[in-house]
Amino acid sequence: MVTPDFVAVIDGSTSKSQYRHSLFHSNGRYAMLLTARYIRRMPKTITCEEFLRGVTAAIRKHYRKSMLPRLAEHPEDRLTCSAVVFSRVCREIWMVGDCQCMVSSAPDHSAALYYDNPKPYEAELAAMRAEKVRQLLDEGMTTEELCRNDIARPTIIPRMLETMRQQNIGYSVIDGFHIARNHVRTISLDFQSWEIVLASDGYPQLFPTLAESEQHLQQQRENDPLNIGLFQATKAFHPDFNSFDDRAYIRLRV
């Protein structure tokens, strides 16, 4: 999303619970829509700390008070998303949750700097799933079968739910609960010219252009559709979709 003062990529978290806060949207999409609405209305001078408090309040008011004790104990039932936000006035990039960005001051991107903010347990979960996929392949299942029906993913869901208890304790997300500031990554830019790429975590590797990032994604799909090799993920490429996860990419010059 783009406003006169902010540019943001917002990624709703995949639901891992049957509980829904909206009849019309998944919890992740609802969180994304509420966060986007808040950013559109933010004052241009807002600081990172004010943004974290404000977006938390914007999400929290959509919870019923009677649900708060349960939500405190069960983060998987919360409205949850990640966001990477560029503030024009502050000349800062704020990374809340699992997202990525790239900044470069050189026209040829020779000195591009890459930043991410991954969940601390994501690599562990992806490795657990990869091990299970390899076991299933050894037992005779085919790559095509596992892409169509990724039966290895459900085996990591209990561990995934367990790690979610660290939500806004061991890592940051937007979910209507106090955001752990020490897990929000802030990148400050000086007043020289910068090219910025903001993206969701749906790209295995980020490049200075969308075409390059998409090309690498398709190479990953062709070479390792199960995502169990050098790049590991908690999901495979389903044959009916062109990626393994939602993705968003925006590039700007400031």
C-alpha cells in the first residue's frame, strides 16, 4: 500500500485455528485490512513507537472483552499480521514480524543491503518438515503427490502452535497485544538518494527488481518444489498455485 507519507507491505498470517473474528475474512486477512486502514489514517509525523502502540490498539478494539483471557493464552486465535513500513518523514523502515527489505544507494545496486526479521523458530520448523518429507519420499511417495497434498505440514502444526506462545515475547507481530519493541527492526536512512525494496516473506530470495525476484521464485519451484533443499519452508508449492506463499513486492526511490 502507498500513501503520501508511508509505503507498506502487510502480510496476514496463515490461520492455524478454526476460530474466526470475521464472517468474511480469515484472521490473517482481517488483520492485514485493519492494519492497512490504520496506516492510511496515521499522522505523517508518527514515530515507530507511536505506530506500534496505535496499530496494537486498532487491532485490539476488534476483540470482544470476554475473549481477551483466551487470546492471551492462545495466540493462534488472534488477528495476526506482519508489516514492513517506510516512513517518509522519519526516513525509517520499520519491520514488524516476518518480512524483508533491501536498500541501495548505488545505481547498479552493487552495495545493496539486505534485511529480514524472521521468526526465531521458522528455520527449525522448516527443517522438521523437510525431514518428514524426505522420510515420505523414501517410503515411496512422489514429489507430485506431496506437492498436491503436503501431509508433512500437519506434523509440524503442534510444534508451530507451541512456538506461537512466544508471539510478542520472543518475536514481534501485529496482533492487538503489546509488541515487543526489541524485536522490531528499524533501518534509518540518511538524506542521500536511496532505492528501497519492501517485500513479504513469500520470496525465497529478494533481488533489486521484481522480475529477478519472480524469476528466482520460479527457479525454486522448478528445482525444489517441496522446499526441502538449500531453501526450506514450512509449505510446498501446490501445483494449482504459482507460489508456496502469499507474496508482495514494492520498490521505490527516496
